Amino acid sequence: MKKLIIIALLVASVALTGFSQRKIVNLPDIPGFVTLKCDFHMHTVFSDGDVWPTVRIDEALRDGLDAIAITDHLEYTPKEDYIPIDFNAAWKIGEAYAKERNLILVHGTEITRKMPPGHFNALFITDASLIAKDSVWDSFEAAAKQGAFLQWNHPGWKSQQPDGIPRMYEVHQKLIKNGWLNGIEFFNDNEYYPLVFSFCKQYNLTLMGNSDVHDAISEVYAGEENSNRPMTLVFAKERSHDSLKEAMFTGRTMVYFRDMLAGKEEFAKPFFYRCISVGKPFYQNDKSIFFEVTNKSDIPFYLTNGVQNAPANITLSANSVTRVVLSKKVTVPLVYDVKNVLTGENEVLKIELR
Amino acid sequence: MKKLIIIALLVASVALTGFSQRKIVNLPDIPGFVTLKCDFHMHTVFSDGDVWPTVRIDEALRDGLDAIAITDHLEYTPKEDYIPIDFNAAWKIGEAYAKERNLILVHGTEITRKMPPGHFNALFITDASLIAKDSVWDSFEAAAKQGAFLQWNHPGWKSQQPDGIPRMYEVHQKLIKNGWLNGIEFFNDNEYYPLVFSFCKQYNLTLMGNSDVHDAISEVYAGEENSNRPMTLVFAKERSHDSLKEAMFTGRTMVYFRDMLAGKEEFAKPFFYRCISVGKPFYQNDKSIFFEVTNKSDIPFYLTNGVQNAPANITLSANSVTRVVLSKKVTVPLVYDVKNVLTGENEVLKIELR
Amino acid sequence: MKKLIIIALLVASVALTGFSQRKIVNLPDIPGFVTLKCDFHMHTVFSDGDVWPTVRIDEALRDGLDAIAITDHLEYTPKEDYIPIDFNAAWKIGEAYAKERNLILVHGTEITRKMPPGHFNALFITDASLIAKDSVWDSFEAAAKQGAFLQWNHPGWKSQQPDGIPRMYEVHQKLIKNGWLNGIEFFNDNEYYPLVFSFCKQYNLTLMGNSDVHDAISEVYAGEENSNRPMTLVFAKERSHDSLKEAMFTGRTMVYFRDMLAGKEEFAKPFFYRCISVGKPFYQNDKSIFFEVTNKSDIPFYLTNGVQNAPANITLSANSVTRVVLSKKVTVPLVYDVKNVLTGENEVLKIELR
Amino acid sequence: MKKLIIIALLVASVALTGFSQRKIVNLPDIPGFVTLKCDFHMHTVFSDGDVWPTVRIDEALRDGLDAIAITDHLEYTPKEDYIPIDFNAAWKIGEAYAKERNLILVHGTEITRKMPPGHFNALFITDASLIAKDSVWDSFEAAAKQGAFLQWNHPGWKSQQPDGIPRMYEVHQKLIKNGWLNGIEFFNDNEYYPLVFSFCKQYNLTLMGNSDVHDAISEVYAGEENSNRPMTLVFAKERSHDSLKEAMFTGRTMVYFRDMLAGKEEFAKPFFYRCISVGKPFYQNDKSIFFEVTNKSDIPFYLTNGVQNAPANITLSANSVTRVVLSKKVTVPLVYDVKNVLTGENEVLKIELR
């Protein structure tokens, strides 16, 4: 009997909760900036997606995001027999809905061409219909005229690059020269393109990570550990549409997917140190000192390449306190590589436990 | 290919993590005290449990506990054909093991009699073997002599009280008169006994909640939401064995199980307000203002009985931000009952969202 | 290393599987009939649902269904600013898609009025647009003209019956008299209406259970045990559209939701005995014989009210073999009530373990 | 209200079920033999395990096993300060307990030496204490005298073979020559040793897969898909201790872990065809025919290397019906490699969908 009473309460919670809440995603701010969790690439029934625009907002809330862009294709609208083309439909449907839910909705669209140049999201636009042009260059120009942040999508997508390797064509160089290209996707859906990191460094472009979701999010990213969708973490001066935009144009992002994080060292390092704290030794014996490392974030960190006599590998699981038993022989700083925090195409973050 | 690389990292985490880490349980401290998560009732192969004592320590770490007591029965040792009786065995095996893992291990034992008086844990003892006596009163006296905290276990357990209702017999009154009874279990295993709250208030006893686990914890409390074991939350001056003891003798506890919390209002109120923060309105229209309530804790709160024109019920899900849409007609304070925070046998916590 | 290789295979499976497969739902056929798993009530963007019609077909396959009907509202089309009204759109989009996936798609629509008469699905129709009429009675007549199976939806829905109790109004009696009403929903979404069972028996109507889903199914029915959507189990002569229709008009159904099953005894009894098999004793001692009961189905069965000296309750978990220890004192048949198999408004199935 | 009633039933099931039931593991018999699911390697508190012997039996039932052996170490008994050495303790405690639960308990022990020769389980013995000898060869001889099935455990275990590669030393050759070595572990815990398959073929030894579990099973193999423990599938003439023994000495086994299966083609082929059935075409158009392949087993099968114009890869998910769309151009038999069914060190099963 008692048992039933206790569990009945749980049931009440199931009945009352649901979509109206924003999950707390434990990712810290960095000094001077708030960390906005964002996804700037997704589709609805207004192009080749399978859900209504408000679903994208509800999903974003549940996933704890701060900002999204719905980016239906301009050139691919397979549902037009049933749904008249309206390139701004998702924006019009979502604008007030997002505002009432404290989600930043970014007006966006997707320019969708064969490679080269491939697919591009224009973000922070004012009217998608003006960007739909026969010539892709006219589309780019129209986007630029609206002050768009232009993002090159999945440059190594196998349907367009069968070997999975992103390539810069003349048109991309020209976009860069014009100052019209602002970011490139490093994560898209289940893929990632290491080379993009080098492109971003070389041309001073913003690193992006997005879901490009077409189905319901819950079909693609199941509820297990580290099953979050790809996100762009934007380091903004405050949680607002304009601060978000400023941060993206300035390149203050990292990208996050499953248990991987990637970003320039200037962001990755303070981010890591905000996740982690090292406690004072709680015990020692003749040979070893014992201390704890707390990881308050949702991201596990895999430390490798420990110094001599120190543990070679330490996994700092998400939302956990990890015990470290350290030989008293170790006198040098406890430096490690963080295997799952990429700071370049072939580099990982180096940190010290102190 | 990319896909495989990403997911392979996850695999590494599976391989490296496991038992050596303490989960962060999001339960706040209250002003002046740290909140220690504790379980003071469990068994091993040294009585009728099925696991070795170190398993209890590993499980406690994984569950994010700060302190446990292993309390094997004095009078029920069904494995004695294979394991010679040693009432202090679990303590001896666990003491150093716990210390090296930063877990507070409390020396304990269980006095195990028919009702009355029933079962009792003696905690903070020095030698369990001296408490094993023919007469239960001699056992109580021996425990008292060791300065034990005496806890009456599962007073409404159906094997001893078929109607599930706890009863104070003469022997309990006598224990109380002697100052030898210190706490009573409100939660035990899957049961709870509302009447215990009144006993604790009337006789100034400490409210306790424990697992009484015999199997592996993972067999009993599966990994789903709100599936944590019963815990006693102890409000201690610091995270140490002696502070823990002081707090328990002083009665500074709450108990926690699944999505239920119980404790005196003097603890429940500040605890609630440390879990919850109410944001400034982020939006308003003609009729309503919109604001968010953040619940940083692992416990959902079910608010009920809202004032006129306010939402009648609000579920503040665990680790979530809940949007509240409030009619501008509401001018009185936003008071609510918190349905799952008990402050007495028939009382729930009353709070205000401000 | 080995570890990584093993787990990498699993990853491949994740990558390759997905939507294109039909889960095997373990529900037996009954003598003379195949058991078709069906859901005859769901919505898409063509009324107030949030997904595209093909999503409903994909979801149905994944959930192991044999037949569905998409039943968008005739009188409630809140998306018409963006999607022109086409009452047959879901059917036109889904027909070939379902055929290529071996799913029986039933052409349907929902007549949507205030109570009385409330909401009704017309199933097995030929043209939904002809059923959209100003007068509800004209709609009924148009449906009847198309040979529709008319289902009264959620008759105790609290938005229309605040006390949750279904009521037969004059219009319902008139429908019955005309032979135009064929079934009533017993399960709808998370609700059920016990009284419907009596209505169905009294007026010889078909018992129905459906999801009435508006979101993605995966948002509503999570992947846990007994979290399946409500279903109508139809006992058809073969797996075909026409057999399905014949069986429904003839009333050969049961309804299934979570761990509840409901249907007339003539179906419930053979269904139960097809799920269960009782093994020969595998062991005995002086006092007891030991035997096993196998439940090959996905539905647990809760046996209660055992005869004297037999176990009072036996839970035959889904897809499990349950050991029964039977006292040798028991000489009468082992009859039980099956608590979760309803055979009437206030009746449960009675069975014998033999 | 309705909602609460429905879900309350579920709660009843949680309360009543648990350990007393054997899960149905969907693995088919093969012609002439029943498939017994077995685990012949596990530990308890009587050596270096952490649980009581009856726990191993309860776990085995829950995991749907037919037979287990508890194989505590003879030479490694770290708990002997608290538990007097009794090499037959687990057997004595478990024998009646298993019999009353219809589980075949095999009397076993583990001979535990440095490499060479490494670790060995002696199974189907009569007295473990007689096998505890100073000289390992004396142990082997004593085991042989009891008619033991001798299994070489984890021959590539990195603590004994840092490169993970199993090696046959002189002592192993001598065991083989004497006819004293009967099986080798291919799967052990999370590891597998491809080379073992070649050893087994060359020397006509039985392929074994076991958990070697020390903790509670639930700590090691979580409840997710394909998270089962390693098992030896034994093809026995009937479900009995003696038939099991005969089958093992005769070499009629396959091994199963996660989504991998390994065994000689003579077993793997009929096993696969018992899992799979190919339906008649349910639909066709100008270009393609559509048919379904049913996989009634708990093991997914990953088909690869399809013939020209046929799907290159097909994943037949566990307990699922998979649609295959086949080009009418294909006229040759639909042969595939089954990537996750190993029939040799470097071979996989070849099958035909017909």
C-alpha cells in the first residue's frame, strides 16, 4: 500500500510535465561571456522536413537550447503539391511562439545547390523569399544585402563529396574574399569533418555544429547518455538575439556533439577549467596522495598521456567526482591531453590538474 | 566512417569509467550547513545480505552518497555455516577502503527482535560484539554505553505490524524516557510510515530514511529518473564523521526517496528555496506576464493549490526551467502547497514564488 | 582493443537500422483468426497534428502495427493559413507509401462536433470531402453512404464530459437505431472509459482502442516496458484490408494499452490461452510440486484470487517463464482471476492453469 | 483519474515480479538439438567474487540461462581471513537452490596459475577440494580423474599475455595429447580472442564463451539492447545435466556476446536459418519486388557483400521484420556474408535469402 502511494506521486509528475520546460544543460559560461546552446540548421514541412515549425521550438526547449534557426530549403520543396511555397512560413509561425517561450529564434534559410558550391545557411536574414534566385551567386548577394551570417553546410557530405573530404572551390574562395562567408559546419547530423577546423583557422571563419534534423528530434537522438544533438556553443556578451549575432560574426563558438567538443584553445581552455575543479588531498599514505576532481558539466573528459608515475589516463565522467591516487614520486605538474576536446584538425587540448 | 570515429570515443568512456567515481547528486546545502547524503541501513554476507562489504562502499560512491552505515543483524546470521560470526567484520573490511575513497563509514549494527520492540540500528558504535546480548534491554544498554545513535527501523513493517501502522509500546516509551532512542525510519526500502513524522515531532526524534538493502543496489533501484534509493539528508556543520554525528543527535535531517522529501519546515523551507530561483519576467502581453522558475535540484516539485487566476498546479521538474504564464489579474502573493514535500504527518510545505 | 572491435559492430547496427523495419509485437493469433494490431485514430499537419502523413506510417511500422487510419478533423483545421484544406490529403500521400511497406492504410476522417454528439471517426471511406457537411447528421449520412465504419471517439473526454463519464444522448440512440454506429473507443490516448464496455455489449458495438496521437509517437510513448500506444487488436480471417473491415464490422476486437487488455470473453479466453503454456512439474518434494508457466506474449498477466493453499497472486511477466510452487494439498483446479484482462465493465477474465 | 488507474496496474507488476522468473531469450533450437544458454565461468565470495552463490543462480534465471557453473579459484582466496576455505561451498549452497528453480548447476572450479599454463575451469567435477594441488599438473590429473571437462580460460588475457595474443605452450600441447583439454574461451568478459577459433578447429576443442563475472551481473551488463553477458550456446539432445555434458564433450557449441555469434559452420548455418524466414513478395512494381525477412531471434544479423543490383547491406534487426526492395534485374541467388556470425578466425557465415 505504501508503495503504491509513493509511486503514484511519480505518476503525477509524468502527467504534468512534458514539453513546457527547458532542460538545464550543464555547460558553464566562460569569463566575460554567457554560453548559449544553439542549433542553426533544421527543417520542417515547409521544405523536406516532417514536422511543423512549432515542434522545432518545443524540441529546442526540451533539449535546453537558447537559440535555433529553422532553415528550410529554398530550392527543394518536395511538399509543394500540398503546401504552397512560402519561404518565410516557419519564421512567421515561430516568431511569437518562440518569444513567449524565451527562446531566441533566428530567421534563416538554406541555399541548396550541387557541389560546388553546395549548401549554405543564411542566418539573421529579414526575408528568405528575396534570397531565392536562379543564380546561386545572386542568392549569396541577396543574403549579404540582408546582413546574413553565411554558413557553409556539411562540406564533406558524402552525397556531394563521396570521399567525405571537404574541398574549397573557387566559389568558396570568392565568397571569402568578398567577406560573405562566415562559418562552416564541423559537425552536421552524425558526421564531422576534421579539415573544417583548418579552414576556419586559415580563413578566420566561425566553427559551427548543427543537427540538420528532418524527423522529430526524438527519433534521431535517443534519451541515453551523451546522445544530445550537435550544438554550436556561442559565447555571447548576454543572452539576446543581438549579442548572439555579434558573437557569431566575431567567431566566438565551440561545437559540441555526443562526448566531443571542438573549438579554438582560447575558448576550450577556459571552458574546461570552468567545468573542472580539483580538490585538496583528502587522504594520504606512505606512497600516495588521494584527491578528487569534480566535473560539474554534462561532458566527460578523457585525459591521456599523463606524466611519469601519474595515472596514464583519467576519465572525468560528466557530473561526477573522480578520485585520483597520485604517487608521491610525481613532482612535475600534472599535465594531460584531453582526448575529446579538439583544438585543431590534429590537436587536442592540453591542460594541467592543479 | 566519421560516424564510427565519433562513437568510438564514447566507447572509450564506457571502458574507462565505472565504479571509481562519485555521481554528483544535485541537492543543495542550506544556510549554515552542508547537506550530507546518507544511508544508514544495509546488509552484507555477514548477516542476511548477498554482497561483500566493499560492494556497499562502491555502490554508495556511485550513488553520490557521503556517508553510510553497514548494519548487519546481531541475531540473524543465516550464513554462519560458511561464514564464522564476526559482528564487526563489515566495519573492519570497510574502514580503510572507505577512507581511501572519501566516504564516511559509520560503524553500526542491527538489533533484531520480534515486535515489540522490533528492529533497531545502533550507529556510531565502537564494538558491535558487545551489543549482542540475550536480553534486548541489555543490548540497548550496551549500545547506549558506546554512545550509540539508536534508530528504530521500519516500525510499520508488515511482517511485524500486519496493518502497516507503527505503534509505540511500553519499551519504546521507556527507551525515550532514558534518552536512548534517537531516530525512527520514515522511509525504509519501498515503504513509508506517515505516523512516524508525528512520533518524531512529539518525542523530538530524528527522521530517518534508509534503503535496508540486501541485494546489490543495482538490482533494486534501476537507473531511471527518480529511482534513487531512500536517503537521509543530514545537515552537518562540515563534511566529517563527527559533524555528521552531531547533526544526527541534534535532529537536523530530512528524508528523500524517489520524488518525495520529508522534514521539518525549518529545514524543508530553506532547502526548497535553495533549489528554486524565480527569474524576472522575460515577456508580457496585455493579459499575462511570462517568467521562468529554475529548479537546479534532482527533485521535482509539484506545486498545487495556486491562488485565484494563477495556474492551479505547476510542476517544477528536476534540473529544469519551467515557464509560468501569469494573469495580470493576480495581485496577491503566489503561494503554493508543495505536494511532494511533507512537513508533518498530514502537512505539506507551503511556499511562495517571489 | 578487443573490446573496441566488439562494440564497433554494434555501432554498425545503429547506423544501418532505423525506420525501415517492423518490430515483432508478440501477441498471438487466436484459433481461426490472425491478430492484426491497429490504431485507427491519429492526426497530421492536415488538421491539428504536427507531422507529415508518412511519419504516421513509419511510426506504425516501427511499432509493429498491421493497419492504421489517419483521421484528420473535418471541422478543425488550424493550419489552413499555410496548408490549403484537402480532406483526403493524408490518404493520397500515404496510400502508395503504405502499400510499398506492407502496412494496411485505412481511409478515414474525423467528424468533430461539440457533445452531443461529440467526435466520430469514419473509417473505410472513399472520399472524406463528401462527409464535410454543415449538419452533423448529414455527415453521418454521407459516411454511411460510403459504407463507413463509424467509431464514437473518447466519449468520456473531460473537455466534453467534465466528470469523465460517457453518456448516450438521443443522437447516439438514433445512430444505433439506423445501424450507423459501429464502434466506441474504450482506450483513447491515456484515458479509458469503463462504461464503454457496457455500451458495446448492450448495443452490440465494436470495442476500440486508439492513440489519437498529434505529436510524434516517440514524444508520447517512450521506449520503456509496457509503454506501447493504445491499440485495437482485430481478429481477421487474413491479413488484408477487406478481412480487417469484415472483422471490425463483425465486432471481433480486443483493445490493448500498457499492461491492460479488454475484450469479450470469447476473444479474451482463447487469446490468454495462446499466450500461456503450463509445463509439467520439473521437481517435487514432500510438500510441494514445482512447475513453470511460460508467457510468450508482450503482455504481463496478473493472476489473483488463487484457491486455498495455492499462491494467492501470480504475475506472469511478459516474455518470461514463471516458476510456481504448489502445495500438494491443492486438489481443486487452479483457477484465477486475471486482473488486467477486462471482459466487462466490472469483470475480469477467469482462467485455469492446467 | 483514468490515467492513474491504468498506471497503477503497472506498479503492481513492478511489486510482484523480480527475480523469480526466467526471461525468454529468443534463440532457436537447431534440428535435432535444443539450444541451452550457458555461462560456465563466475565467482562468489568463496574466492574473489563479491556475491553469495545463490545470487549467481538468481541472475542466471533472470538472464534466461539454462545452465551455469560457479568456478571459484582454488589458488586465490583473498577473503580467507573472514571465510574459511571450502572449495565446494558454492556447489553445496547452490545445488538444491538451482534444482528448485529448474536451472542446471554444473559443479566446477578454477585452477589459477601464471601463464603458462594460465587459468582453467574444471567442469562436471565431483569434489573441487581434491583438485587443489601444489603442482598444476597434479591438479589437471585430479580433474581428469573426476571426468572433468577442462576449459582453458581467457588465453589472451592481457595480464598474462600483454599483447593479447593466445599462445600454445608445451603444457597445453601435453594436455591436448593426453586428451585432457576440452575447450577454450573465445569470449571472456569484454574480450575475445580470434585465434582461439583456429586452436579449436586444429585440435578439435570446444568453443566457449563466458562472463567470468565477479560483481553482480547487473553492474556489468546493463539493461540495454545487445547488452547480454557472454554465453556458450550448447546444442544438447535434451535439457538435462547429462545431455549438456555430452554435447560439450562432443563440441556442439556456439558462443554469443552482444551482437556477435561464433561457431562452426555446421551449427551457425542451421542456427541462422532457424532465426530467419523470408516472406513471399507482398508488392511489386515495374522495377522492383518487395518482400519481408523476419528475424525472430534476439540477435541482429548484418548482411554484407550483396550480389550486383541487390542491396549491398541488409541489417536484419533482432525481433523485427525487414523490408527488402529487390531490383528485378537480379536473377542470381541472393547470397550474403553475415558480418557478425564468425565461422572461423577470419571467416564469416555465408548465407542465401531464399
